[in-house]
Amino acid sequence: MSNANSPGLFSEATRRYVLGTLVVVYTFNFIDRQILSILLEAIKQDLGLSDTQLGLLTGFAFALFYATLGIPIARWADRGSRRNIISLALAIWSGMTALSGLAQNFWHLLLARIGVGVGEAGCSPPAHSMISDYYPAERRATALGVYSLGIPFGILFGFLAGGWINEFFGWRLAFFVVGIPGLILAVIVRLSVKEPPRGMAEGRAPSDEQPSIMETFRYLWQKRSFRQLAFGGALTAFVGYGFVTWIPAFLIRSHGMETGEIGTWLGLIIGIPGGIGIALGGWVADRLGSRDPRWYLWNVAVALAIVVPPSVLMFLADSPYAALALFIIPAMLGNFYQATTFSQTQGLVPLRMRAVAAAVLLFILNIIGLGLGPQLVGFVSDLLAPRFAEHSLRYSLLIFSLFNLWAAYHYYLAGKHLPEELAVMQEADT
């Protein structure tokens, strides 16, 4: 492979092509992950499932395998071809999404969702590592913010396609329509994306020795800023995944909306204001953090505090359109944490730890956020059902929306420790 001390090895056009392709891959990742949300109520009626079972399908059935397998796959990515891993992972999760349309009961769908989680475990850690080698530290949060646009784009297309296909053709066809194109994209990634030398962005070469998973975890856990940003990110993801999973069902039960209309409105809100929030969050973090590193994370604390009042009012609104309008601010500012959380984690570790460091962070975020978020919202909804009937989901979501204040506090603490620990890492590299 070419010398790692060659920051100009690839043209800017190549960097943009790779980043753009990874955005498309991440979009498919979230289409296949989140399409289940818009289909929950139809699946519940067809297969006779409880909210707790639906929470398991959207939460731990996916998150446990996604987060756990992400770590050994990331270790593989830190020494192997990250492009090939992403291509293989994309083929697996796309195939399992298509198979979800054949499910005849809860257990069939559970196994398919586990398969989706296994495949998607091979996406973000190697992608974060590649992007960190293509883009230097001062541009990294912005680049990772662009990559993270796959989240709102994926949810937008997933909600739009899933909502309308379900309304006209049923939930099973929706899984086929979004799953099969991913198999074609997997071939494109394998044939066209270029693997960058490790350390290219910094103009330095990696050491030959690769730290173990436990060494990477211990290294990260010694960083006070990482401990705080990881838990803050997990709480933010807890609220976010709870919202995106259950708001469609909330709008159906409490406001009588149909899946096509819900998919359109939510897709546009999460796709446009949500996408702006992810990109803007990365840009603001790079702009403010370059002057004072504490603001890499303090801007997230401010954003999370702002989203709480409109979130509460959303679930108390009498009109579905008032609720959707109030959701615009949480959809935008609630995404500020994405780019800078991953960017600062990459800056806190040596080159050979980058993919595993991303996987460790994803493990924490997804076990708490993706695993517990939808699961506990569904569980509390079932607990509240005897008193609030079809409105139990409304109050479950309202309760958990307050967790963003807790998350904001951890981002404030993380920002206090970040400058010192980034400086230590920079001194070690000189």
C-alpha cells in the first residue's frame, strides 16, 4: 500500500466520491433499520403482537447483535480492508431485510431482525475509520456530519416508502422493496470505493502492533471526556430511537392518522430539519471547537436543553399537525450530538484503535439507546395502558423525552475535560 505520509494521494473528487458513497450506504443502513417503525401497527394487528414484543423487535433483537458484533468486526477493520467489510455487511443486512417480508410469526421476524443487526454491525466502525483517514482533524466533524446524513435520509425514504407501500400493498412488500436494491449497492461499493492508507489525513504511519479490544476499551475508559460523552450520547440516542420508533404508532393511536400521511410528514421532518441538524451540528462543532475545544461538546449540551420544552408540548398537543410542527425543533437540534461525538472519539485514540474505538462508542450508544429506548417505551406503554388506554404511548414518550436534560449535563462535563485530553493525544503524536 502507498506511503501513509501522502496526504495528497487521493484527489478531492475521490474523497467526495467515497464520502458520498458511504452516505448512500448509511442511508440504506437506516432505511432497513427503521422501516419497521412505520410498519409496527400493521404488523401488530397482523401477527397479534404486544407493544413489549414490538419493542424487542425494534430494540434488543437488533441492538444486542449490532452492538456486540460491531467490536470484533471493527478489530478486523483496523487491520483488514474496510471497504470489503462494508460491502459484505451491506449485502447481509439487505438480504435479511428482504427476508423479513416472509415472516409468519414473531419468531420469524425476530430472527430476520437479528440478521439485519449482524449485517449492520459491519458498517459504521470501518466507515468512521476510513473517513478519519481521508479527512484531517479540523474537517473531520464536518465530514462525519455529512456521513451521518444517512440517518435522516434513510428514515425519510424508509418512512415514505414504508408508509405508502403498506397502505396500498401491505407491510410485507415494503421489506422487499427496500431490501433488494442494497444487494446491488454492495457490488458498487466493492468495485469503486478506494481504501485509504491509515494515517493519511495526519501524514503519519500507524504502528505495526494492533491493540486488543480490551486495551482499546481501557484506554478509552481512562479518558474522562470519553466516559461523559459516551453516556451523554447513549441517553440522547435513548430518546431519539424511542421517538423514531414509536411516534408513528403514537400518531395512529392518539390522532387517528394513516401510515401514508405519517410516513410523508415524519419523513420530511426527520429528513430535512433532521438532516440540517446533523450537518449543522458538525459544522458548528468544528467552528466553535477550533477556538475553544470545550465547545466541541458544549454546543450539544445547549441544543439538548432547548429541545425538551417542545418535546413535552408535542405529546400533549390535541392536533396531530401541532404535534408534528413541534417535532421540528427536536428533530433538528436532537441530532447535534452525532458528528462531534464520533469525531472527538476518533481524536482521542491512536490510528490502530480508530475502528474499534468507534465500535466501543457504538456499543454503548446502541445497547442503552437502541436496545433500551424502544424496549422501555413499549414496556411503560403497556404498564400505562390500563389507565390511559390508547393514549398510554403518548405518556410513555413524554416521560422519556425528559432524559435529554440528563444527557445535556453529561455533555457539559465531557466538554470540561476534552481540551486537556486532546492535548495529551497531540503531544503523543509529535
